[in-house]
Amino acid sequence: MADTKRTATLTLDGKTYDLPVLSPTVGPDVLDIRKLYAQADVFTYDPGFTSTAACDSAITYIDGDKGELLYRGYPIEQLADKSHYLEVCYLLLNGELPNKAQMADFEGRITRHTMLHEQIHNFFRGFRRDSHPMATMVGVVGAMSAFYHDSLDINDPWQREVAAMRMIAKLPTIAAMAYKYSIGQPFVYPRNDLDYASNFLHMCFSVPAETYTVQPALAKAMDRIMMLHADHEQNASTSTVRLAGSSGANPFACIAAGIACLWGPAHGGANQACLEMLREIGTVDRIPEFIARAKDKNDPFKLMGFGHRVYKNFDPRAKVMKESADEVLDLLGVHNNPLLQVAKELEQIALHDEYFIEKKLYPNVDFYSGIILEAMGFPTSMFTPIFALSRTVGWISQWKEMISDPAGKIGRPRQLYTGAVARDYLEVENR
Ligand code: CMC
């Protein structure tokens, strides 16, 4: 941050207040209103935080108009093309790309944390078999604070580091176990000779009765999905993690809070909701009916997988994901799947329809990731858990950044109160 030489002036009831203007390294300037309440006795009003910066961060930058996404300054397209998920994890956590020795050390540490405390297997068995895997994940990740007491002290940088390693390493194991549990198959232990994405596919799709070989092209597509979802600045779930962490809550509890927030259909749950919508549409000839519903102001229906709060021209992650979707569909030869035909047709219609063009509603990353995951054989209920395990590194990087900030404060938004003014209690016979 920050040059405080420029100021903006606010005039209210004949008095003026100077608001320092802070300049980021890139992006719009920010008015510093921290002293406004103390000086002018007013709050600012911004439901949905559409114009409010709640923290400084040096991790991820998004330019929604340009369709630009940078992790630590590196464009997402270059990372998707040249990097891999664990290298991106290192970058997000540490700020710089690793050299060979740093990468080998990081990879070694992650792979040695992939197993879960054996007692957690019993914990899983307390859930109903038909629980949504996200419900199981919220519970199990929250419960990790009851199993890993030696990494709960948020004031100890080493313990913070160990908690970060544990979560990045164990989230794929937890997500795969939640899936196996929901379909009644035995849990599959991680294999540390496999790379991160291949190991996840192995834990989801192998069974003890048969040999399972991970197809490298599918592992690559999975790795890409993970990279593209790794962080996304101050979105709802990341802000939830920061807010939970600002009270000093332990890191496992904070990440469980992030998973809970991500589950909503307007956020990470959109990939599942998108596939369910494609299923509901069913056949190409029914698309116009759903497009008409999406345009109808009196119908709450929205085209899931379209639109974004920040990207108003295109979602750069969706561009990369579309390439991967085409590759995976070619590889698996599943072009005749009616659901995927509906998806392709819907994409074309929405891209050329005046309403969607005018409102800048483009297919987002979840539209294409849902198509890939469906083609790979994942049930829709696993789409959001895959988003969650991929985003864990972003949440932890943001949480660590917040905890290390000496100026950190507990998060406490204010409100525009619209309720009753003070009034006297009425005895029941007088109501
Ligand atoms: N289908 C039809 N109309 C839409 C859609 C849509 N998917 N999205 C927005 N609109 C309309 C909306 O009705 C509004 O119209 P009007 O101006 O007439 O009132 C206008 O476009 C602006 O929408 P908004 O709701 O004010 O935009 P927002 O920035 O608050 O919402 C969003 C962004 C992502 C919540 C919304 O576009 C949406 O619900 N999309 C579907 C869910 C989805 O795919 N979410 C995943 C986002 S990407 C993954 C992630 O990062 O979490």
C-alpha cells in the first residue's frame, strides 16, 4: 500500500472531512474511512461489499473489466499452461515461485501429511450414508481441531505452517472419503507415489478388488481445475475465513466456515446447481423455455453457471477450462451425452442472446468445470467438494496473511438500523 498524500473531501452538514486516498500497486484507489465514524459520527452503507475493501492483500488480483486474474502477479493463463497445482500452492502461500529444491521439499512435506488420524474414520461413520459430501466435509474439517492439537496455536508461526500443510494435504483425502462413504465403498488410503491430482482420482475411483490406473490426461485436467480454483481474492468464502479468523478462531474451524459458505448455489455450489439445471432442461428443444424464464423478472430462476460479481466481460478461468473441457470430452468420446449436448447448445445461445450480452452474463468457470467433472464420472454432489479442496490453499494463504498482519483487528461490520426505537415492555394482558 499506500500513499497518503492525496485526500478526498467529504462535506456533511457544513463540515468537511479529509479522507486519505490509498493507492494499490494496481487497481482502483481506495478511500480510507477508518476514522470517519470517530470524526463525523456516520457509517458508510455498502450491503454486499460491492465498493468496500476490507483488508490489504498481496496474494491475488482480479480486474473484472479486463478479465484478468493474477496469482502473486502471475497471469492465470500462464500458470494453467506451465505450472501445476502444488507449485501454485507454494506460490500462493509463500509469494514466490519455488526453485527445484524448495519444490521438492514442499512436495515431500505435503505428501507426508496425506493420511488422516485413524480415529477420524470412526468419526465419518457417524454420518448418514446419504449425507451430502459438503455436509460431511464441514463436519470433518471442523473436527480436525479435535485431532491435531499441536497445530492450534495461531500465535506460533510454526504451528500455523503445520496446520496449512495438514489441510492442503488432507482435504483431498477427506473429500474422497466423503464420496466413498456416500456410495458405501471402502475408504481408499492415499498413495504418496502419485502426484496430488492423480492421488485424488485414485482415492475416488479405485476399489480394493481391482487395479486402477489413473489416465494422465484426466489427472492433468483435474490438476487444472484445482489450479483455476486455488484462490479468488476476497470472495464470500474467503471473506468468511478471514472474518472467522479475525476472532482468533483456530485454522481448522476457519476453513470449515469457508467450506460452509462455499456450499451456497450463488458461490461454489453453482457447479452442482448448473449440472442439475442441465438435467432439468433435459433436451435441446427445451432450452428456449429456460432462457425465457431466466429473462422473466417475475421468475427467480437464473441460468446457473452464468454471470459473475466481478468479471463483467469474461471469466479468464472459464476460457482455460473450456479448452480442458474440449480435451476431456474428446479423450473420453462422450460427445453424444445428451446433457453435454444441452450444455454446448445453451452456451452458444447465451453467448449470442441480446439479454445475456447486454447484462454481461458469460459462462463462468463452474459451467465448464461441471461439464468436465460429469464426463470424468463424478456425481454432481462431488463438484463443490472438489472446489473446496482446491480453494483450501487460497483460504489458508489469506488466513496466514491476516494473522501475520500486526494491524489486524476483529472484523465487525456496522449496520443501518431500521427496527423499532426504544419502547417499554408490555405486560401480556396489554398486548
Ligand atoms: N441468469 C439470468 N440472469 C442473471 C444471471 C443469471 N445467471 N445472473 C445475473 N442475472 C441478471 C440479474 O437478474 C440482474 O438483472 P436486473 O439488472 O434486471 O436486475 C443482472 O443480471 C445483474 O445481476 P446481479 O445478481 O446484480 O449480479 P451479481 O453480481 O450480484 O451476481 C452472481 C453475480 C454470480 C451471484 C449471479 O450472476 C448468479 O447468481 N449467477 C448464477 C450462479 C453462478 O453461476 N455462480 C457462480 C459464480 S462463479 C464461481 C465463484 O466464483 O463462486
